Amino acid sequence: MAKQLTWDDAESIGILLSETHPTLDPLTVRFTDLHRYVTELPDFAGDPKASNEGKLEAIQMAWNDEVQDRTQG
């Protein structure tokens, strides 16, 4: 069984988002869209209302790091 993700699992979420949305540049994604992408992940079990700007930014940066690793690595 896969781990149930919450807003604190930025690195794991970033990896999943890079796999789910491989053509998107994470730095161009609005936080409203990012919030939706995260809550739509099958393994996400966090409270949608528990996110905040800091958590979304951490996820966005983890996603960007994953894209950079994949494309330059």
C-alpha cells in the first residue's frame, strides 16, 4: 500500500507531480492550480484546507528540483 501523503511531504509530492505533469514548468504554475494538482493525486490524504503559501511553495520547489534533475541530470 502506498504512503498517504500530506502537505508536509513536499519531496514525494514534487516527484509525483513531475511524473503526472511532465510538460509543465513548475515555476509557471499558479498556486490555485498547484493546490488542485496536489489534492487530485491518488495518494494525497491531507486536508485540502490545511495548505498555506509556505507549503505550496515548498512543493513547487521540490517539483522544480525534480524537473531539473530529470532534464539536466
